Amino acid sequence: MKLASKAVLGLTLAAAAMAAVAVAQPRGEKEPTLEEVREATARYRDVNVALAEGYIRDPFDMCDTADMMGRPAELGAMGVHYFRPDLVGVTAPPNPRVDGNGLHTDFRKPSILIYEPQADGSMALVAVENLVFQKAWHAAGHDGPPTFQGVKWDAMADDPKTAIDEAHMFQPHYDRHVWVHRENPNGVFAQFNPNVTCKHHKGAAGHTTHAAR
């Protein structure tokens, strides 16, 4: 992802610095089912609810697609990311990469929400996501990546030998997408969804904050 506004990013990181670092899913709690994740996050179909609870629109203002990441276009898209700075635990801006120390893994309260821009300017919730930085995760005593429903999270790190940025300007991290709000032929844990499009993405100024109808 490319930086769209240094001023917006500065405000985002300031908010993160003021927030408490989140912890992982409380010990002893049973891992939620996909249906429980869907029900727990259904209120975020109204993006205004997400904004009111502290989620911030991606300051890079990107709508991510597979071909942007050097992958086949037919894999589809992710969409626009909204994130909670406190749950991600952001500690540093792109210098050269975003860094953090959050350990949050509970998908009933995801650190990231993903929306598809609509033709009328609204945003439709399509997936939820959690992200932890590898350095912080392993420093907390974990030998391997987090898992959800028995599936390891994706390991993301930039390959300096390629022209694209596989880690989206982030330090090496683990993340997991969960497509509980839009059916995904690629699988519920896939990175991209062919049923999602970025064709209506107009940037932050071109989208309203009312829920998709």
C-alpha cells in the first residue's frame, strides 16, 4: 500500500500511541465458530458503528486487489481496510515500515474490518481480519504463528527481490482474513475474494459513511 496522506497517518499513529496495547483472546475461552464471528461482527455492516468504536480508515486509502500484489487478477480483491490502532498495537510509522506490538487474536472483536466500496458511495462489510507482528508474537513466547479453526495464519514479509511489497509497508507479520460476510469461492480463509470488487473505489473523499443498502 502507498501512503496517501502523511497528515492522516500522523493522526492515526498518534491515536495508536495513546491507546493501550491489546492482548490475545482471553485464556480459557473457547475459540469462536465462524457463525459466532459473523454474529459478533454483524453490527459493523454499518460503517458508522465501526468508526464510533475507534476503527480508522486505512490512511494509505487503498482498495487492495490480487493483481496489485502480483497475483492473478482472477483471485479477486480484498477491499478497503479499517483498523483499530489499539488492537493492532501500532508503535511506529513507515520508517521504512509500520511496526507494532499488539497480540490481539479474538475474531469476535477483530482488529481489522474489510469493506467493499459500493456504486452509491457506501461501504459493504465483507470480511474481518486480525494481524500480529512476528517479532512481538515470538517475543511473547510463541514458537509458531497463531491459528484459527486449526489453520495457521498467513506469514507476510516483503521480498526485496521483487518489485511489489508483499507486506504492504508493514514489518513481517502474521494475518488471517475470515470471509464471514461475503461468500468466497477461494475459501473462507483466503487472502482474496473473486466476489469482491474495487471498481467503485473513489478514495475516502468519494465515499459516504452510511451503511450499504
